[in-house]
Amino acid sequence: MVTCTILIVYHSQSGNTQKMAQNAAEGASSIEGVAVYLKKASEATLEDLSACDGLIIASPEYFGYMAGMIKDFFDRTYNEGRGKKEVFKKPYAVLISAGNDGTGALNHIERICLGYPFKKVLAPVVAKGPVENKTLDQCRELGKTIAAGCREGIY
């Protein structure tokens, strides 16, 4: 029986961010009663956002900014979703695959999430350089944690 859903919205060109998102999905799926929807940012919709209980946003860092497709997802869902009860105060967490330090992309994502408003519930996972097994373990743990918290109504 599904008691909550987690939406993971990601963009990836090199495959690094996709690996991070897939590992977060694996972690979230390991929690009984949780359904996970892993969606490319270009395919994610306001309906997906409205239907989820928790959100994970996964983006590469490009020139100190989030991926354009992640920004596009926010742009396509913000005006229509703003103020709607089913979008308001969603718990969220962020995954960043960074060539530099990831702070630029993270800051912009968090600023946009304040505007919805979403509720930040976990520290981000930021991979600086190649995505290593330790980082993927952190992504799985983040997925498990947000899924368990949503299932139990903690967030």
C-alpha cells in the first residue's frame, strides 16, 4: 500500500547527475509504502509536483548555475502552482554534481524553492568532481531519509 510519493526531478548530460538521482530513487524505494517517480526535468509537470509528498531536485552545476532544464521546470510550474495547497510547503532536498564547488547552483535552487515555498528538510549532497561510491551512498541515504520522513508525516 502506497502511503506517500517522492518525485525526483533531474537533468544530466554526462550521466553523473542521473547516477545521483537514480541512487536517491533506489534509497527512497527501499522504504515500504513509498512510491518514487524519477523524472527528467524536461518531462516533469505541475501535476507530478502536485501529486508528490516530497521532492528531490538533482542538477549539474553549469557556470556556477543550475542546469537550464531544472530552471525550465521551475518556470513551467511556478506561476500556476504558486499558492496552491497541494504544492505549498513540500519538503525538498537537493543533489548537485559540480565541476567547481556547487554553491552557485545550490544557492539559486534554494532561492527559487523559497518562492514556492518549499521546505528544505535535508542538507544537500554535492559531488565535487567525479561522482564516487561515497557520494552515491549519500544519495541513497538522502532518498531513504526524505522518503521515511514523508511516510511518517515528520515533514
